Amino acid sequence: MNPDRRELEQNFRSLADDELTQRVASGTLTELARWVAIAELKARKLQIPALDSGAGKADDAYHGDMTIVVRNLDAIEAHMLCSCLRAAGVPADSGDTNLVQMHSLLTIAVGGACVRVPENYLAEANEIIDAFKSGAFQLDEDFDFHAGES
């Protein structure tokens, strides 16, 4: 549900000058929200910033078509593996996870959940998946999560 103009005006009025300027520059506002925020900047006699071209966008370079690197997973395993790949810097997404979770009888028909990566990351993704499956990322039973905290 999108906020109406009055809600946007109240929201932007409550922001500090630097935060309002940063939001306008981010380029992430809807068209209506941007116009309302600019009106608030003008009312405060603040300079209207240029759009920050890199803000709010991930790497937009084309890395090839998405390719399935592994299939026949349950939904949780697909999400875990996808997160592991992302943590290693490989753009990845999981597919058919909702279908597999909601309609388990269709799992065989669709081939289970899958993980996809861009073609340019295929070799790197396969190495990470092999390491994941071999247990290279497994934590020892006596691992202390708080060991590094002071």
C-alpha cells in the first residue's frame, strides 16, 4: 500500500535536513515521494541534490543468463545454498521454493527446488557448492560464537 501525499508530507517534515537530502539523492523514492521531498527541501531553503547514480542499485553489469547449478533440493536447502553463494560474492537466487514448500506432491514433477547463478559465475559457484557439500564451511561442535568479542 502506497502512502498518500499527506502521509509523505508528514514523514518528510519530521526528517532532519541531512537525512531528507540523503533520501532525495538516493534515487529510491517513488515519483510522488520525490516531488513531495523536493517541495520540503525548497520550503527549508535547502539545495536540491543530484541523484546518486550508484545508490540503491546492485552491480548492474550483465553476467550472463541465469543458469541452474543445482536442482533436486528441498526449499530450505536451496535457500541455505543460495545464501552461501551470495556470502561468497556470487549472485544467486533460488527457484521453485514456494511451490515445493506448498505442494510437496509436485516436488518430483518440477524436479525440486533449484539454485541459479549467472553463466559467468558458473565455475566459481560449482567450487563453492562442492565445498559446501564436503562440509568445508561446517563449524565445530565446540565453536564459540562470542570468542572474538571484547
